[in-house]
Amino acid sequence: MAAKVEANGGSGKVGVSAVSAKIPAVAHPLAEKPDEIASNITYHAQFSPHFSPFKFELEQAYYATAESVRDRLIRQWNETYAHFHKVDPKQTYYLSMEFLQGRALTNAIGNLNIQDAYANALRKFGLELEEITEQEKDAALGNGGLGRLASCFLDSMATLNLPAWGYGLRYRYGLFKQRITREGQEEVAEDWLEKFSPWEVVRHDILYPIRFFGHVEVNLNGRRKWVGGEVVQALAYDVPIPGYQTKNTISLRLWEAKASAEDFNLFLFNDGQHDAASVLHSRAQQICAVLYPGDTTEGGKLLRLKQQFFLCSASLQDIISRFKARRQGPWNWSEFPTKVAVQLNDTHPTLVIPELMRLLMDDEELGWEEAWDVTSRTVAYTNHTVLPEALEKWSQPVMWKLLPRHMEIIQEIDKRFTTVISTTRLDLESELANMRILDDNPQKPVVRMANLCVVSSHAVNGVAQLHSDILKSELFANYVSIWPTKFQNKTNGITPRRWIQFCNPELSRIITKWLKTDKWVTNLDLLTGLRQFADNEDLQKEWLSAKMASKRRLARYVLQVTGESIDPDSLFDIQVKRIHEYKRQLLNILGVIYRYKKLKEMSPEERKKSTPRTVMIGGKAFATYTNAIRIVRLVNDVGAVVNSDPEVNSFLKVVFVPNYNVSVAEVLIPGSELSQHISTAGMEASGTSNMKFALNGCLIIGTLDGANVEIREEIGEENFFLFGATAEDVPRLRKERENGLFKPDPRFEEAKKFIRSGVFGSYDYSPLLESLEGNSGYGRGDYFLLGHDFPSYMDAQAKVDEVYRDRKKWLKMSILSTAGSGKFSSDRTIAQYAKEIWNIEECRVP
């Protein structure tokens, strides 16, 4: 008889201990049959113990299940690296400050194609697979699109059998866990490592010294050496990344900072100076404590810079160590770029450049020219933004203090670059001050990290066609005139495994049924085969059934985390992403406010003719970003009023979904019908959530920004709700605004006035609204053009309402959205990186 499992998510007793005692504890690390898998799970519960004996509740069942799956992964992992070592192919090393992995259990058993076997095994304990997977906490190793992209890329590298590694940091407390209170957002530390992660394997033999501060000594032979300062250790933790239905399983290597026993001062401790005795241990723990620590103080800036250098130095020492281990007989450093490709995911790992130069010159005793040749042929750079504040600039005094040898090298790179331009490109002399790596402004001397990347890398790429065009025509235009072939586009992509097959099984089964193959999971272009069935009533009926199943699941989740009941028959309208003024969540909520006001003014009969809508917004606001914090509060204040208004709440609800992360996205995206990607044109590099929504048959309302441009081309213009200024229009519109030529739409003014009336509470939103107006009227404000785009936004929303009422038309558009999403697979993106930047090839485990 199956044990009864309480529906309390594991907070109370679960009657599975007695059942588990009846299942023999036998190690079956490569088990495929449910009976053997169940025995292996029991074996781990008893012989890989992390909890008290005889305790086998939901949480313990999750850890034992994860360790059972990990057995299989470790076998494939070991075979993969033995094969790579034997073949010695060129390998890619992908460095990123963020990897937003999401839950590993669902992904692992899905990629290994053992989900049914594990589901059946767990039923022998009276458990369902879904309730076990719910026990896993998301690894808090990232925040937004940058980290999620990196994780999609790892999945595709493994699936395409490419020889590759990911390198990141093991953040104990992540960015933060978001709680929503009556005052808005509250930040608390993530607790994903409060117990432990069953997916990581600590490599105690992989340990590298990382130096900070100190000074540079010059030897008698003229060679320079960085000495003194403080030295911490980088310890490797490996996370397996299985490919889809392949033996290849690659690594995400995460570094943790630690100090050694020798660094603990026993004399001071016994003297009562307890803090002083362990000062280096304390400083080491700070390095990987938090993602993006506050940097308004010099201490904060030093900590961020320490994080970046720690990642770069540990990873490079590891790469060089592996390169040397595979060399037999005489070899030359010129071989290094033929065996190693290093990809910088944004500017955070820029210090790879001077650190590789330092290691080659100071440790390996190469000359400048040879070290520069090796470095520039090895390193490539992906740019992710044109926003000035996101293009990192580090204070020169801070850099000299923390990394004196690296500043010498950066100074020399800048000097040599300046000399080349001054002597060969007189036409660029007037632009040289902006092109240089060092900005020597005496008030605020900085190192421009993006410029260092462009000058030093052999390839620079943007992440969507529009973004890459802007880089070439504006941001890096002068560099393009020097190195026209250096610049490329690599439109981002998403893994179809996590982002439709595993998170939307109902829709995936329908796609497989109508295409008569499941090969689309690794060849997403096959989705175009759905186009011929877009008008088919049987497909539309099945499509609607799958969407309703996802909407009901989402409604249950929203009730669970917010206490708000939402109607699955209403239009589910979702905007989830990092809260930022350029992403324009404020435009969204202003539109909602206007809609609410109009509904209040209608008669009951008029309201019944409207399209019922549930608006969901989610995302984290950086704690120091005041206007983003205000936007989160405004959404919640509006929701509190609208949702409790009996006249309106059958036709409109507003929900802020707290603590947006990968696992939340896996519920939201399949249940979404309309998704808002409404950034000011020219400001979003790409976006990848837009791809996830489109792939799941969700229609997009958006601007011609980032990858929206290419999505609209692929799915058909008629299946995209377009509004707003174009990237070409934006500079002119800003200029007109400065000159007082802007005339606001009455609806825009009405929405702002409604907020100021106090209907949404007593909180003072004046500073937020003034950002749309400027200090002296309209002359200086609204940099992100909400006022200009509001009328066309509201018109597009009216079109959404109209089309949604025509269910057959909406379903056809939804099917065509999925059918046109084939281009946006990260498999395609990574295949292009491999061929056109990294020059690496498949290395399949036999």
C-alpha cells in the first residue's frame, strides 16, 4: 500500500519512512529499472547520510534521489573528460560572473531520458516526482538574462558534444531573495547552501593561490614580479552539465575563496584577539558571499574587483595547468590558442587579459610580443549592453591599490595602442581620447574595461542583429574602421529542453504528435512544420487545452505565493524581468492604471463587454536603485486597490509575483498568453525571455528592440503587437523633448494624475512621476520615452483585447509564434560560436 504524503510541501511528517525501510538498500549507480533505482535511492538515504537515521521525509527523499541521479552523471562525466584528455581537442572556457542554472533534477533526468523510470521508482515510496523536484532550491548563482544565457549555452555545448567548460563563482547568498511586504520589496539572503547542494563535487586537489594588493619587484635581469599583499586560495567545486540524450557531460567549475590553517593566528586568538586572529579567513569568505555587492564605498568597489580578479586568475591558472598536463615532449606557447579559447561573457571577466599577460611574462618568462600574440588569439569578448552605466569603468587608484602589476600591463597596452593609432591613423586622432583604455581625467581617472576588451580580443560580438549593428555603427564605430573583421553578431538563443520540453510537457507532446517526430527538441527549425496546421481546428482545440492546463497550474502557484485568486479564463498578461527604467515596467503599470480608471467609469453592462485580464509583473530591483524600488511598490499598491475592488476585479487583476527566478519562470512562461517586452528601442541588447515566451505560444507586445526585431521577422509581423519609437527615432525624440516640443497624450496625463490623487495609498510617488516630467516641466525628463510611446502602447493593447475575443484567430497566432521560434535555439547560437569564433569541433564520447 502506498504511503500517504501530506500536501504541506514537506513541512510535516510524511509517511514514507516505513515504506523506504522495506525497499532494499543496494547500490545501483547506473540503474535504469525502477526497482533498482528505488534501491539506489534507499542506499543513498542510508549510506550517504546527511540527516538523522530513520528520517525519510520529502526533503530527505529529494537529496537521496539527487545523489542517485548524480551517480549516473559522475560516470558520464568521468568518461567525457577521459575522452577529452585522450583526443586533446581545442577547448572553450566560458567565463561568466553569473550562471542562473535553475533546478538541476528535472533537467538531469530529462536530458538523461530517465524521467519515467525515476517517476515509477519514487511511486514505490508513495511519492510523486513533482513533489520531490519541488524540494530543490534554485542555485543562487545569477540574477537575470546574463546568467540564464550562460546556463543555456552550457546545455547546448554539452548537447552538441563540444569540448567546453564553464567557470563562475560559488556565491553563498546569491543576489538576494525577494520578499514583498506592504512597504514593497524586502531583500534577504538566499539560502540555497544553508544545507548543501547535492549536485556539486568539491575538488580538494584543485586549489590555486590568488594574490591581492602587494607591490611589484624588479629582478636583476629586469623581469618584474608581483609580491607581498594578501593571498587567498581558490577551491574548485564542479557541477555536472549533461547533454540531451548523449553521453557527453561537461563541467561548470565554481570557485570558492578560502584561507588556509596557516593563516589562522593562534597566538592572537589565545590572546583574546579573536577577530584579528582570523582576519584573512573573514576576508576570503566575503569574496564569494554575495553576487554584485554594493559598490558605493571604496570597500564595496574593492570587493567587486576582488571577485572579478578571483574568477579570472583561478580560471586561467586552471586552464594553463590543464594545457600543460596534456603536453608531451617539447611544445611552444604559440600552440596555446590552438588548444584554448576563452570567452568573456560581458566585461566582468576583462581582467583575464592582463592576468594572462602577467602569467605568461612573469611566470612563464615570455616576452611582451609573444605574450600579446598568445593572449589576443585566445580571448574573445561578448558585449551585452550599450547602456553607459553597464559598460564598466574601474577607478585607476583602486586598481593600482589592488592589482599593481595588472595596472602596469594595462598601461602598456594603452600606450602601445595609442602609439599605433597616432602613427597609422591620423584621421582618428581627434577620437583617440575616447578610444583609449585609460581615461586620465584628473578628477576621475578610470580604466575602460570594454575598450580593453575590444583592443585585446580577436573577436567581439553583439547578441542580436540590432544590437550588433548599434555596436558597429555607434559604440565601437572607430574600432570597426581599424579591425572591420573583428566584429560579429551572435543572436542569443535558449535551450528548448528546459524552456519547452520539460517545463511545458502538454504542449511538447502536441508538437511531437503533429510533427510526427520528437527530433524538434534538438533541431528547433522543424517547428516550421506546424505552420501548415495553424488553421486546423483539431490542433487549435488541443493547443487551447494545453494552454489552459498551464494557466490553471499558474493560477494555483499565484494563489500559493500571493494569496490572490486569478481567473484562468482571463487573458494572462505577463512581464517578468529585472526591474529597470529602460525595461519600462512603469509604462506597463501606467497602462494598467489607465485601464482601471476607464473600467471604473463604465456601467456594469459596458464592463461585461471588456476583455478580462490578469496582469502579472515580477522581477528584482537592486536595493540601491531607488526608482526601481518605487516601481515595485507602485505595482503592489495598484494591485491592492484593484484586486479588492468588487466592481472591477472580475475584469482586471494585478499581481506582483515575488522572487522571480528560473523555477518561477518555468511556471509563468507556459501559462502566459501575452508577454510584454517594451524596452525603449535601442536599449535592450537582446533579451531571451522574449524567445521563451514566443516558443511557448505566447504573443508579444513590444517595441523594435533587441531580439524582438528578429522574433517579429520569424513569426510574422501580423502575429506581433508592435508599438513605439524605433531606435533611429530615439535621439531625435530626445532632442525634441529637450527643446520643449513634446506634447503629452491626455491619457498619459490622466494616468499620472490618478496616481497623484492618492487612490493607491499615501506613499509619495512624486519623485517617480517627476522622472517622466523633469525638474522644470517637460524639458529634461522622461529619458526612456514613456510619454512618447504611451499612446501607441495603449492602441496596441486595445488591439490585443480585440484579437483575444476572436479565439480562433488568437490560437492561430499562438501556433504561428511557436512555429516561427526555431531560430532562437541556443544550439544554433553555440554552433555559430564554435565555428566562427572558437574554432572548436564536436568531440563525442563513443
